[in-house]
Amino acid sequence: MNIFSSLLSGKTEQPQVTKQRRGIEIKSEREIEIMRQAAKIVATVLKEISQMVQPGMTTADLDAYAEKRIRSMGATPSFKGYHGFTGSICSSINNEVVHGIPNPKKVIRAGDVLKVDTGAYYQGFHGDSCITIAVVEVTPEAAKLIRVAEEALYKGIEQVKAGAYLLDLAGAIEDHVKSNGFSIVEEFTGHGVGRNLHEEPSVFNFRTREMPNVKLRSGMTLAIEPILNAGSKYTRTLADKWTAVTVDNALSAQFEHTVLVTDSGYEILTDRSKV
């Protein structure tokens, strides 16, 4: 789930971080194992949703399914009630960038670019992930946007290892996106994830001097989530105070994984191919 960096320290319905190291929590082996389980629940739900989506369904249908499945696996939806959000998923279609609220009147249609973002809270820890689904057959432009967004995520992940820096992965994402002619949404960032849904550090998808260039350490867990627009990088928020849309009505795509930093590299905790 993307959210403004200012909310990193905001009040949530989940327990707050109690053990931090310089503001960034380093997870123990026991905590990492719990996060693996939380992330597996998220990966399972997203994989199942990707297989069940079809024209005529509503985003509320997907939300109801996600909540039921998350709870059936012993977890609770991370998003529901978070800063007042009413859904268990964020469901954003076409020019909707992030934070789309599930709605029984929001019908999914053939050709849609559908973003589904969800999280699970399990035994005190969160998993968080997002996918973009091409509903039936999309336009060539949409197909390229979706492909490049997913590629950008993995370009960033490939830079992750203890001793690397956050801007290493930010630069890899930025270079891949721009070389393919798309823009990066800069208003929303990735984030640390663990006891809280959103923790330090902010994980940028572009090179910036706005935040410290954090050195990665084994045991950090990051939600890496590039968001790409086919047109302008700028967004505006609708009257519901959640849904962000592109200012020029262009398409948007997003992918996200919860990733563990290890001494030798990384582990993708929300890997859907393993569920």
C-alpha cells in the first residue's frame, strides 16, 4: 500500500514498533519467519484474485473475497480501518493511480488496467504487495506499461543486499522506467514494513536528495513499489480523499513486493510463484 511519507509516523490501528535501531527495525530470525507467513497469505490472495478476475465483477466483489481469504488463513486485513480506509484491498482502475476504494458500483470491464494492493496482519507483523492485472485484452500501450512496471520492480529488487544503498535500487528503477518512455509517480513511495504497515525508511523509486541514502542491513524488510504513468507523473486526489488519479487521465500501473534484505542479497517474501 502506498501512502504519503508523512503518515509513516501517524496513528494506526496496529501495534507500534517497540524495538528499533536508528529508526529502522532489524528483524530477528523469529520475526522474519512470522513475516514470511504474513507475506505468504498476501501472495496467496493476490494470486487467486489474478486468476478469478473477469469482466462484470465489481471491485467490491474482489474486496469481499480478499477479506474472507485473509481471515481464513488466520490473519486480519492490514488496510481495513487504516487511517479510516474502508476496504481490505486498494482497487485502482486505469487512470486511478493508488488507494482506490472498493465499490459495488465499480464494474470491471474488458481492457481495464486493474491494480490490486493488499496486506495481511499475522501474529504481530504485516505483509504488503500489489499487482497490476490486464483484464482480458488490453491495448498495446497498456500491455507495455504493465510489463515495464513489473520489470522496474525487479530491477530495483536486484540491487538489494546488505551494504547496498536505497538510491542504488531507486536509480535502477528510474533508469528502466525512463528508458521506456514512462514517468514515475513521485508523490508516493515504498516503505519499511513489519510491526507497522508503514515504517522507516521511505523507499524512493527515483534519485533524490530529500531523504538520507540509507545503507541496507541484513534483517531489514522493505515494501518496494514503483508506480508508472503513461503520461504526466502528477496526480490529484478525488473527493473521497483516498483515490489518486493521473492529472491527464493517462493509464497507471504498479507492482509491489515485501522484500527481506540478506547478507548475500534478498528474499522476496510475497513471491506468488511459491504459493
